[in-house]
Amino acid sequence: MLTRRFGDFDAAEDAVQESMLDAVAQWPGQGVPGNPRGWLIQVAQRRLTDQVRNEQARRRREELVAAQAPPERRTAPPAEDAREAERDDTLIMLFLCCHPALTSASAIALTLRSVGGLTTAEIAKAFMVPEATMAQRISRAKQRIKASGVPFRMPDPHERATRLGSVLHVLYLIFNEGYASSVGPGLHRVELSREAVRLTRMAHRLLPDDCEVAGLLALMLLTDARRPARIDARGTPVPLAEQDRSLWDGRAIADGVALITCTLAKGSVGPYQLQAAIAALHDEATTAEETDWPQILALYGLLERMTDNPVVTLNRAVAAAMVHGAATGLAMLKALDADGRLAGNHRFYAARAHLLEMAGDRQAAIDDYRRAASRTTSIPERDYLTTRAAHLARDASGRV
């Protein structure tokens, strides 16, 4: 709302953060106001209004000194009514941040920070770059948005098409961070995954004939349907094969399967649709043993050729192990390890540990589970991996 009114994205973000600091300082003593959102907007708006007035006064002084006529400048608008303040501009903000003046990587990083609410450290982890590098990238992106003078509105159809790929990638990453948080004490950040689903629904209503938008929504529904069974009573992750499938959300699965089935029939297949098809095969299996691993392996093969993503290769290796045996999967992981793109990534060690366990190489599996545990920043994942290594070590000791 502030960006729409004042036209300065960077200043609006600063004002919102300052209003939240004011809330942290004042609300504990004065009590939470009846309309917390309205309070934050009002405080942030006052800060921006003061900034505009101060900037106008400074410019007038400079112009008088230079004996120049004062240029036209936008003044702070009058206070908006409650209905205007309650407008949901989030999808517009997504498209604004994914401006063509930015590289795809910068646009995605900026949107994750400003719209998704992820920290710079979380975004850096997703991109596998140092936090300082990501901070610089986000700062430069803000300056480019400001310099471009782009209006705060939904782009026209042509502009929308050029930005859609970045928008979908952002929504995908926000959902992933909510479904499997990369840091902190909890495995889930439900507010993030729900917001990603909500915004993807909005994008689907805006673009009902876009197959990748539909594919992404189906993927989110099919994946999030398993969330109730992903942790035990202590908050420890439960592997897919061990989950109580009666806890899965049957309605979300039905909606996701119907959506991806309809979308795949249209003939234009993209990465999100392939991932949704894989998720559907997992969700439709009534038991882990009934999972159609050969078809999943084939779909991962298509996805790998389409994206050349090392995480997809990692998943394909696991699927290959389920179809052809652990030795096949381990051979694929050996090649992936030599590639170096997942060097130090905990997911690589966790997957290899699982396949080594399947192959009966307990000590090597223990070592990799411990390597994975030492590299993850998610406390639930760390605890699960550490416990898995301990169980294997205890079993091995018992055998001896």
C-alpha cells in the first residue's frame, strides 16, 4: 500500500520496518491496538510523509540558491480510507519486484526478501551463495527498481509474460521454505507455505490457461497434503515411506490430482507440471510399497533434461535405487559428487547415507548421516539425522 501511494519501494520498506520497531517498543507497555495493521500503516505513512516534506524543503532551498524554478513533485497524498488500505497488492508487488530491468536471480532474491519475508541468510542458502553476496545483490536490485520509475500496477499481458517465470520461481521457493524450513527449531513455517498457495491461486485465477501456473498450484497442494504426517509428536521429521498416510489431506490430494490431470492433457509440459505429476504418484499410492517408482524415475529423467538441476539429479538417483537397486543409485551419486555443484550440501550426504544403508554399508551410512547432520541449519533435520546415525551405530554394535 505504501509503495502504491508514495512510489518509492525502498523507502516504503524502510518505513514499514521502522513502524514494526516502534510496535516492539510500544505495544508491550501500551497494549496491542485494536487494528494492528492499521496502526503499522499509519506510523509508516507518517514517516514517509515527513520524508517527502523534508525532501521538498531541501530541494526548494537548493533551487532558490540556484535561482531555478521549483520542479513539480508529488506531495504526500491524503490519508486513504479503510477500504483502500485493505487492498491486497501482494501479487502486484510480486510482478513489480520481478522487473525486466533486473536479472532473474536478482529479481527472485529481492522478491523473496520483500514479499516472501525470508531473511537474507535464508535466501543465500537457497541460492548457495555467501550471505554478503546476497545482501549486495538485493541492495542493487532495490536501486534498479527505484531508478526504473516503474509504476505500481499489474503489468500488461506482454510484460506479465516476461516476468511470470521469476514470479513462479519465487512462489516455489517461498512454499519450499514453509514446507521444509532451512533454519530454526521447527520443520514447518506454515504461514509461508499457506501464503505461497494463496498467491499461486491468485495467479491461477489471473492466468487460468497457463499450464505452469496450474502445475505449480497442483504441486503445492499435493505436497502440502502430506504435512500433517511429516513430523511425530516430538517434532522430528518422518520419512515419506514411514508416514501414516491416513493423516494426509485427501481433499487437497484430490484437488491437486484433478488439476494436474487436466493440465497435462493440454500437451504443453513444463518443470512444475512434471514435479506435480511425481507428487501425484506418491500421493496416490496407498502404501509406500505401491509407489510407482519406474514412472517416477522416468519423470525425473525428463525433468533433469529440462532443468539440469543437481537436486533433480539427486532425486533421480534415489528413484533409480528404488527401481534398479542401491548400487545404481550410488553410482549416479558418485558422478554427481564429482560434478561439485552440491559440494557441502547436507541433502547430498543424507541421500547417499540412505542408499548406503540400503546397500548394507552401515559404517559408511553412519558417517554420511553425521556429515549431513553437521551441515544442516534445520534443528529438526539435524536431530533426525543424528538419531538415524545413532540407531545404525547401536545396531552395528549389537551385531558385533
